Amino acid sequence: MGFLKGLFGKKEEPARQLTHPSQLMKGDMISLDDSFALPAQLRGQQLRVESVNTYEFERSQKAEWVLKGHGQETIFLSLDEDDETYLAFSIKVNRSQVEQIFDLDQFSAIFEEDEQAMLTTQPLPNELSNEFENWLGKEYHQVNFAQFGYFHRADYRGKKPPQDDNGARGDAFESYFLLDDEEKFAIDVEVYEGGETDVMLTLYRSLSDIRDYWPGK
């Protein structure tokens, strides 16, 4: 019996089948639709999963896939799961860009508990208009105020993130979330301990915008 096993060898493991973004792991690749409704950073691009992060909230967890293509731009992908599931693509914007995209008085209202912030996108100079085309809605209203969570630079899908001896669970932050009236665009502001602040522009798209999947090795 041992001789026959050696003669015919072992059966090869079946290749991973990728059919849904929730299955993506580090090293996998996707290609996107070439629709002009997509921003230039996404349109027709092939993107590789560089890493998978985890956002942990009181009653939920959310995976974030960090994607890179041929350019230097980092794209963040998560899934918006409600009655239907949508792709949520995000990019980070710096302080200088925030100052040009939004009125700072309106923007600062996001952090005032007794105000329901409303943001209107300002007319952009050409270089910013080209960079952020199809990333921005016209007007946004605030949905979440100071939602507490933890950010983990690790993939904890299906697992509870670990705690250290002091009960800490990754990088603590507060999330401030705004949505446009058509629910196609969002702004997510994350404020970490020490005051470090990330501002993300988010675009919601159909799952069918991912045209192909390639499993990594």
C-alpha cells in the first residue's frame, strides 16, 4: 500500500476559489470595471491586497483590505452590509486637501456634540478636481458622533481580537461619519488618542465592479 501511495503521489490541494470580496486575503488580486463612473484611481485597475486590518466596535467587527495598484495611491476596501452588500472604496485626504474641499467652520461642527453637522463640497481647483473626481458628493449630513472602537493591523475575521495584560485591544479611536443624501458617498473621520486624525473619502459601488479575482500563492 505504501508503495502504491509513493507511485501515484499525493492528490493536489484544490486551488482556492475566489467569488466574493469577503474571501480576499493578503496576496490576492482583483481587477475592476473600466466604467467612467469610477474614479481614475479605480477605473480598470488591477489591485493587490497588501494587508487586511480589523475595526472592532462594541457589537461588531469590520475587515478592511489595503489595496495597491501600479500607482502609489493606497486604496482601502471594506464592505457595507445591510439589505444588500456594497463595496466601500476609500482614500485618505490630508489636512491641506480637507481645507480646500470643505469649509473649515462646517467641518469643525462634526466634533460638536450638540450640532448635526452638514457639509457642502466647495468648488475645487483643477488639480484637486481631477484627483477627486467621482469621490465626492455635493452635500453630507452627520450620521455617527464619536463612535468608539479599536483598530487592529491584523486580520481577525471570525476571531475575537486579543487583549494585552491591561485589557487594551489595539489602537483606540472615535469615529465621526457623514453620508450624502443619495447614500453613494461618505466621509469617515477617525480621531486617535493623542489627536492623530484620519479623514477618508468613501465611495459605495456594486459588487459587480470587481470583474475578476486572482488568488495569491
